[in-house]
Amino acid sequence: RHTEMAPLPSYDEVLVCTPDTDEEEVELLVRRALSRGSQDQKVYCLLGADKLVYKVSKQLESHFLRLVQSSSIPNYRFIIFCNAKAHNSYVITAFDAYKVTFPCCCKTEIQTYLKMHLKVPSGTAPVAQAFEERYQQNVKFIFSEQAGMGK
């Protein structure tokens, strides 16, 4: 549902996929999305799922179908983002039946929404202030070869 007050997804709701993303990471996100207790308004997202290698893509499909069939959760919130031009992606083919088209938002609406949700609140901790820039945004993507190294 489109609303300006809806929060952005949190760190545990998003997996940014690369060719190095493994089956375990994908399975964990699918389990979060389709397990009991996932109905707390969270929206689980796989970003760039077209970049997954074939083996991991097959496992994603397998885990998803198994959990959907065994789950009693009718209204799960699980979104898979893919590049529409990635025609050789197994994920796009496997999940074609679930494809939906989102209403188009204009660039200004998206920018306004992001500026509202990405501002550093006044009086915040010094860590958030370390990322302050021109727009006072406190969201940065940090990638590391070693997971969990103090991020």
C-alpha cells in the first residue's frame, strides 16, 4: 500500500544479491518472509535476484514453493526485484506466475519519500552524524568480503 508514512525496510528485510550470494542467505530471507511471526508489517525483499547463480536460483524457487505450500500465512510480503532486461535469469522465469506491475510513481514522489525517511534526526548519536552530508542522509551501503565485521 502506498503511503508516505510507511517506513523503509530494515536491515533484516533486505538481501542485496550478487553472483556470490549463497543458498543459505536466500533461504534465511525466504524463511523470515514465510514463517509464523512474519506478519508484523515487514516487507522482505531480494534485490538484484537476477544476479544469483543458477544453483542458488533453483534453491530459491524450491524453498519458496515448499514454504508457500506448507505455510498457513495467506498474506506474506515477499518481493523479488530483478532487472527486466536480464532475460537469461532463472529467477525471472521461475517466478513469472507471481509477477505484478507496480503503479508508476514519478521521480519527484520517490525523491520526496526518500528525503523524508533518510534524514538524520536532530540530536542523534555521533555514528549517524558521521554519515551526514548535504542532505543529512544516514543510509550508506557498505560491502565487505567478510560478513559481520563490525558493520
